[in-house]
Amino acid sequence: MSETPCILALNAGSSSLKFAVFEMNTALGRVLSGSVDRIGSTASTFVSRTRTGQPTEQAVASAPNHEAALQFVLEQLGATSAVIGAIGHRVVHGGPTYTISQKVDSAMILELRRIGAFDPAHLSSELALMDVVSKKFPLIPQFACFDTAFHSTLPRVARILAIPRRYEAKGARRYGFHGISYQYMMHELARIDAQRVNGRVILAHLGNGASMAAVHHTQSVDTTMALTPAAGLVMSTRSGDVDPGLSGFLARSEGMTPEAFDHMVNSESGLLGISETSADMRDLLALEDEDIRAAEAVALFCYQAKKCVGAYAVALGGLETIVFAGGIGENAPPVRARICEGLQFLGVEIDALRNAANATVISSNESRVMVRIMHTDEEMMIARSVQRECATGRDA
């Protein structure tokens, strides 16, 4: 293990904690990475990986919560000679205050606690991780990298919600998420296709959580998620956009409370709710020929995504590039094919063989729109943000 000071990137999900260690140099070489999954269950698992991504260790982890998961990770890192010089956190929601990555301080902690109602599913665990780090490494600077920051460029017409203006003063507006993933995708697009990166681009992060963003001149101009990550596309267990009147209907007809409604649209809906069998797209694709519920779940997912491509082509005034990422976007050729099917009028033509092979570029030679697959790397983007902040002296 190198003795070069390293950056520890922490990426907390609702029931997982991914981590990666990068050498704090120009190349940001990945030293190791890993994850703790199924946090909160009795079957939490820890996996660590080498520089090349090969698993080196798998173990059962005691992780009743995110704090315990991080303690387990830090114990494993303690067995290495990695010298941690800075720590970066993915923070899902920055509210109206935070639009760039910043050093964590007491004022930020107070503000994030104050806006906890924006994202109770993530902010509480992210704050808990910061607390663990500050107690264990009080002299090591921590940085918050906000998923919402990428979308701070949204024009007002795409940002405001059609509800009474007084609620906007309380922060109720479209924020958008998956921003760290989108930052990475745009960074990579600039590296491999400098001509198109400043054009009209649709980014599709399709995984357990799914969203799309319309980007022009490298800036986000619209995105599917809104005040919370439950909005927009159909997801694994999230509903995406639903009729706002549904909450009132279920309250009147079934006595459903706001808390129960929130749980339903976030944890019981989407692919799981429609199929009644699985939230995993792989399972549903395997079942769709024999189970109409699975077939309808897949069809709705693809249909909503296709509609979004059309809408964002209009918002952008044209379309030059589509980038698929995320677990589904990278690994599900049938889903990509169905989303792009019928979009020839926009200049989108998929090469079936390239798509089936998960090639880097899956559009045909005749396609006016370049369609790409990209492996996103949120931990790398967190490390880049931390390194940039350290270089500017804002860690002082």
C-alpha cells in the first residue's frame, strides 16, 4: 500500500455504504474500494476490491445502521497502510443553500439538520457518518459533495413547482439528484468526445433509483427528479410521478396516513409494486414472457423513459448525444433497445449487435444521435471534488 496521503470517498445509500480510497495525486489512483450492503438487516455483507476491482475479501458485517457499517469499514482500512488525508461524503440533498462541494463545519451540520425534512431517508445517515469521522479523526478535513449541486443551473421555469408561492420560500422546488453521477459522466464525455460535450445531451442514470437530465453547454437545464428522489421515472421501489390527488384518495378510502403514503411511494411501488414479485429488472426480464405483471412493469419503465427522451429533445431544441449509465442503463440491452425504439424521427438508431454486446457506443453508423454506455463512478467524482477543494486551500 502506498504511503501517499489518500482520500477516502464515502457513498451512503439508503441501505448500503460504498467506499473507495484514492491516492491524493494528479492521477487519483484508486488504492482499494468496497461496500457494505443490506445495512439494517441480519445479513449485512462486506466486500473489498483491489485497484482493478477484483474482490479480495468477503465477510459478514455487523451493520445495524450506517454508523456501525462505517466503523466496520474503518476497522478494515486500519489493517492497511493507507494514510487518510481527507474524507469526502456524498450528500444527497443540499437544500437551497449548498450548490458546490464544501468543507464540513459546524454551520453546515446545523443547516443539514435543519433541512432534514427534505430527505429523511438519506440526510440522517449521512450526518451520522460525519459524526463518526469527526470523533475518530478530528484533525482530518471532511467535505460534502452534494447530489443536488449539478442541477443548480436549472432555469427558473424548470425549477419552480406550480403550488402557492409561499412554499417556495420554504425551499419547495425542483432540485434534481444523481448529480455526482452526472458530473462524472460529463467529465468523461469531455475527455472522449470534446465536440459533442457542449451540445445537446440527455444523461440517463438508470438503476435502483432512475432519473434523466437534459444538459446543454455542459449545464443541467431539466431533470426528472424534483423536491425528492421519488419523482420522475418509474424506479425499483419508487413510484416516480403520480397524481397528487392519490394521497387524498387513499387517505379517504383507506385511512392512509402521510407517513404510510410516503413509505408506499418510496418502498413499495415502482417495478416492485407493479410486478408484485421483484424490484430487480433482471428478474423481471426473465419473467416477462410468462408473467404479465412482470411484462407490464418492464413496459412501463421503458415507456416512461422513452417519453422523457422525447420531452427533453424538445426542451433542448434538438438532440446530439444520449448516455446510458447505472446498473440497468449499463447492463440491460433489451431496456435500452425499447427506450430507443421508435425514436428514429429524432435521429436515434441503435445497432442491435453493439447494443447486445454492451459496447461503448451502441448507435449505428447512420445515427445522427450518438448513443453511449458509460460506467459511472461517483466515488471517483467525490475524490476529484475533495482534491480540488484541498488544492484551493478551502480545507484550511
